Amino acid sequence: MNAEIIGVGSELLLGQISNTDAQYLSRQLSSLGIDVYWHTVVGDNRDRLLRTLRIASDRSDIIITTGGLGPTMDDLSKETVATFLGLDLVLHQPSLERIRNHFSAMGRTMTKNNVKQAMFPKDSIILQNDIGTAPGAVMEANGKSYIVLPGPPSELQHMFDHYAFPYLKRKSGQGIYSRVLRIYGIGESAVEEMVKDLLVNQKNPTLAPLIGVGEVTLRITAKSSSPEEGEALIRPMEQEIEKRLGTAIYGFDEDRMESVVVNLLREKGRTLSVAESCTGGLVSNRITNVPGASDVLLEGCVTYSNQAKIARLGVSPKTLKTYGAVSRQTALEMAEGIRKTSKSDIGIATTGIAGPGGGSPQKPVGLVHIAIADQNGASAKELHLDGDRILIKNGAVMHLLNELRLYLLSLK
Amino acid sequence: MNAEIIGVGSELLLGQISNTDAQYLSRQLSSLGIDVYWHTVVGDNRDRLLRTLRIASDRSDIIITTGGLGPTMDDLSKETVATFLGLDLVLHQPSLERIRNHFSAMGRTMTKNNVKQAMFPKDSIILQNDIGTAPGAVMEANGKSYIVLPGPPSELQHMFDHYAFPYLKRKSGQGIYSRVLRIYGIGESAVEEMVKDLLVNQKNPTLAPLIGVGEVTLRITAKSSSPEEGEALIRPMEQEIEKRLGTAIYGFDEDRMESVVVNLLREKGRTLSVAESCTGGLVSNRITNVPGASDVLLEGCVTYSNQAKIARLGVSPKTLKTYGAVSRQTALEMAEGIRKTSKSDIGIATTGIAGPGGGSPQKPVGLVHIAIADQNGASAKELHLDGDRILIKNGAVMHLLNELRLYLLSLK
């Protein structure tokens, strides 16, 4: 069974937004063992959408549209799919009630154009929208399923997971099971070299490398009829890769560097505090994105100015004068300072030049010092990062969190 | 003239990455007055890519593929386009030299499989890759242009801007000019209601609404042969919308809420400091993403624990005991505290429950207090936000930055 995802919306073709809906659905469909062979994006244009539906119907079993379910004239996905299938729209009273309630819960009155959102072909399976107003639907015809979903990602994801996923699970038999290994600190081609023999000559499971922003991932994928069998197929290859790459593998599947670090801090019973200059709050922000981060993170200081470095962290004015704010010495004193003033077990720090301004031949844009302090002292590392301000901030944070991870792993 | 973008890569169909290349190219093509009517994504599969090329050739003038130019067996975009056009590949010596130099610059030796990247149909226009190894190419046939570009976004963007853009500019005559108006604090349907008459009955310029995360945007688009004429077409509609929406328009085009705030702080000659609890550093991070933020941001404190709120900000233990950490009173004292201790003109603060844990019937997940303090005192606002931890953090930050913007606008 294979599926095609049709994104409907001129904003996608104008590049105003990225097609994250297709990404989300692709992952979910893959976990159901449904192959996705095509994504298509088409504008809010009836004729071109009809052409797209014709092509999709020729080559795919499940056709999913995203977007174009709203109340405005531009929203024509559902209407066009119905036209394509030769079906009329009729009012679905329960959906109209839900939409009306949604408006009154927000203290607003439903405007007339919203009625359109409650109109469906007679035999559709209605997919309830618990987040917004536009319901989705499944229409079955000629042995194929046409699923129309709303465009806003939060609505689409909730609706798919709760109402479309169970429908598709019933239709599909076999599953695809996969494990993603997340690697930091080794380049893509070096990783590929290290697992070259596993990349070829493998049928089930298969192995595929993928380069991300500042990390490389390997995905092991097995086809099987049960999760247990899938796991049994995946496990030996996973162990082999772990043997070869060791601690360069920082996490699995949906792990993020920050969630791995928060878990390690909790496991090792250590508390953390953060002093940031050039990363400007990104270290704290990433860590506090992890639910329960408050168990291990005591506090963070964004000390942009020298004055703040002195007052908040106790960095010595002499150090700042002698070596400058962007220096190994300042990074060390920042890490030690935040550790002491916050009474945490570990203090970490960043100081550098994120650009675009502020660089010099001696201290160019991209120079960042990171440091980690504990009860035994502090150590620092000098980084030279490429890219714009945002990339440099992100690169410094990934490096620092990875160093912290390796430090935590080394603790007994 | 119209274009179609074909993303090639199984990682797109598995949902491992989002098709940001199509988004980038769409924006650039739109600025050239080239209509993009379709995006397609297809896997690393020769037969399906051939089918896709056949469909694209039937309906589009310019066919751009992204991805599949690398050295591995899976990389088959260029080979398949050549097959489709009936062209043979020959070695392009200058490209081979560049690739060899690229490797030696990184202190590595070029492996044999990389030679594949320097093979092109004889009459191709080679698009140099200044960032990575795989060059791109333009192949012209049957009055259509086939452009193959690499997948990694940094390589694609640099190559497109420097080598493909000039080629396409020569081919295209007319340009599309647009202005995006960014709106905060009014819902999508209310905005649409306010500009309904401008949405219909307009040919040039046209107006289109777009809902983003926590904001609504309106895009005015004019077709014209010069930037001046485009501007003259856009300006009257823009002024009309400004008259209707007033300060709900927070910015234009690539403006972000944080860049608007940093500019206003600079304009008004005010310095800022930030005290964060539930937003965990995101306020500081967003502000420090703006180049030159160090001119106006003195410092930030992420005070997760009560102890840190007391020690760093001088929040009174009695306030914390009587009203709790998540309260209007605590938010006010945090904003006043960070202002005083950092000696900034303005202090802002957040405290709330980002979830998923930590909620109660009295103080549910999504409750956030935000506050702003200046020399005359402090004011606070209570928010009730929906969504997961990340959405709640983002929602609180957008609200707070918008309040700060309105405050700054009110200053003489």
C-alpha cells in the first residue's frame, strides 16, 4: 500500500512556509508500513488541483491533501476532491455544532462563511478537529482512500494521530520499525566509511545515513509484522554500530542532545547552572525545552556586558582587562562563577563572537570559548565555527552540551 | 514562465527532513516573476524520477531538481535527467580539479567515487559549488531548462544565488514585488474581515492572508517591470491597511518581533534586562538572535528556583510564600528586581507553568504572568496559553515582546 501527500496552498509555492505537514505525515505513514512515493504541492487553484488529483489517483492508493479546509473562498480542497469523485456536499450537523461551540468558547460569534466547513459528501468519515474549526474527512472511492486534512500543523497532527491513524492502521497490515542513531563529533563521510559494509548488502534491516544540522544520523529500518520481530531484526545491527562508534552516538530516535544531558544529570544526581555570553540564552532555552528540566537546572545568567560578568559571576576585572571578554580565562571564570554563586554541582559557560560585527584578526567571528566547572576545577575548549549568527550560536551550544554529556558519562 | 521544483531523496519521503530547499527556491523564483505551480518530491528511485520528469516536462518550463548529486550509488538525479534527455555524461575536468582541491583543503584525499560528481552532459552549463563538492548544472532541451542542484541547503542556496539566479534573470523579463505585513494580537478571521474588500476585486496588486505560528501576515504582491513601479503599486494598499490595523501591524517583510523590539530600544535610547522563569532563556535567546542586541540588552537571568529568584532578583520570600512563584506579584517583583540589579532602564519578566507537569486546578498548565518595569513602576498581564511546552514558551515570549513593543511605542 502506498500513499501520496498533496499539500494545497499558494503560500507553499511562494515559499512563505515550508511543507512541514508532509514531513510529519511521512513519518507517521512510514511507521504504519505505508510507503510514501510522492509529495506534491499545488496552489489554491481548482484546475491544477484537479490535474494533481488525477495523477495521484493513477499512481497511489491513499491520497492525502493538507490545507484548504478553512472558511474562505480560497479554501477549496474538500470541494475539489468531491468534484473529482463526483460527490455532492451536504451539511454535517454535528460538525456545525462543534464549530459554533468553538466560537462561543472563545467569546466570539460564528460568522456565516464558517458553515462551509461543516459541508461534506454524504458517506464521508468525518475526522473531528479538537484544536481548530475545520473538520477533515475520509472519502472512499474506486478502492482508494482520499483523506482531507487541515493545514495548520497543530490541527493536522492532532487530527491525524487521533482520527486518521487508527483508520489507516486498520487498512495496513505490516509495519516498518526503525531506530535512529544520533551521532555528534564525526563527519558524515567518516561515519559512512566506518559502517560502509553495513550500508550495502543489507535487505532487512536496511541502514541509511542522513546529515542534519551539526549532526549525522543513521537509520536502521526493518519490515516485520510485529514490534518484537522488528526489534529482533534491528538489535544486532544497532549493537554492531555502537561497538564501532562508541560515545560518538549521543542518542536514539527522538532524543535531542539537551534531553540526553538532562537525563544524565538526573541519573548522576548533579545540578547545573549556566553562564552565557555569545549564546545569549540559547543554552538555557534548549535545556528548559526538556520537560522536568527544573529538577536539574538551578539557574542561568546571560551576561552580555562586562559589568554583568563581574557583578553576577564574579569574573575578575583584571582577567577581562588582560585577556578580554572572549578568552579562555574569562570562560573558565564564568563557569566557576556561576557554579559558586548558584551553588550548583556543575557550571558551564560560553563566551565568543557570534557576529556579524565584533570580529578582529586576532578574534574573528566564530571564535567561541566554552567551559565546564565542577568541585575539582574548570576546563575550557576553543571553537572556530562557521556560518551566520544563528548557526554560530547553535554550533557553540551543541558543542558545549556534547562536552557536558561526555563529562557526565565519565563520572562514576 | 513557470517552474517546478522536484525534490529528490528518500529522506524527504520518510519525513527525516523537511523540504526547505523548495521553500527557498520558491521565494527566489517568485522574486524573479517566475510562477511556481508545483513542487514534487520523489525518492532515490530511477523509474519514479523518470515518471516525475515526464509529468514535469508536460506542464512546466523550468524544471529544477534538488538533491541526489553526491558521490554515492543512491545519488542519481543528474544521471536520470541526462537519460531522460537522451544525453551522455562526460568528464568536466575543471570540476574534478575543484573537487580534488576541496578534499586537499580539508586535509583529505579524494576517493574514487567522487569522480562521478564531475561528470556532465557535454553542453551543460556547470554551476560551481563553492561550499561543497557536487557541482550543479543547467541542461537546455526542447525549449525548457533542466537545472540540477545539490540537496544540502547551504550548498543549494549559495549555488542558486550566485550561479542559477543570474541565468534565470536573463530568461525572465518581469518581476514580482511584494510586501508582507506582520500582525500580532488579532485573529486570522478578524483580520480577513477588516480587509475583506481588498481581498476580492484586486488584480494588481493582489492581497493574500496567511496564518503563521501566533501571528497573521498579509502579503501584497504586484507584477511590474521595475522595482519603482512595483513600489508605487504596493504603497496605496499598504497605507490603507495600516490605517485599518494600526499598531497591530508589528513589522514588515523579514522583520521579526525581536528585531522590531531591538530597533525600538535603540531608537528610544533604552536598555533592557530580562528575568525568566517558565520561558527558560527563550526571551534572551530571541533578543540575542538580533545582530547588535548587545547595544541594548544588558543581561538576562533564568531563575527557575525560588532561591535564584530571591538571590538574583531580590524577590521577597514573603511574596513567594503568599502568592507562589507563578503569580502576578512575583512577576512584578522579578521585572523590578532585574531592572534594579542590572541597572537597566527597563526590566521584563515571565513566570508560569509550561507543562507538561506542574499544573493544578488553580494554576493550570499554560498560565503565565508577564511583567514590564520602568522607573515609574511595573505592570503585569495574565496569559492563558494552549499547546505543549514549546508552544507555551513561544506564546509567552511573543506576548511579552509585543507588550514591550507597545510600551516602547508609547514613549515620547
